[in-house]
Amino acid sequence: MPQTFNRPADYIDAAREMAAAGRPALARLLAEEAADRTPDTDAAARILAEFPGRSLRRED
């Protein structure tokens, strides 16, 4: 069954899977999306701390 992305937790789960698969850049992007969708700023900061690194997003 395909994975759905309806909640921040869905993005966090996918980020953890990507980290475990050795894909840290994709894990960071998914974590950033989860943090963006999290209304609590402290929780968002904890999400990003779990997946350290600079932002990989391209701002055009």
C-alpha cells in the first residue's frame, strides 16, 4: 500500500526510513517538511535536531 503524507508524523516516519537507508539528504528534506507542518515551534526544532545539517531547499 502506498504511503500517504497527511500529517507531520508521516514525514518524520519517511525521514527516519530514508536516514536508515543511508539517504541523509532526503531525510533532511522530509524532516524540514515535517517541521514546516508542525504548529509547535519547539516540536519543529526537535524534529530538525533529529536530522542535523543545513537546509537543502532551493529558494528560487
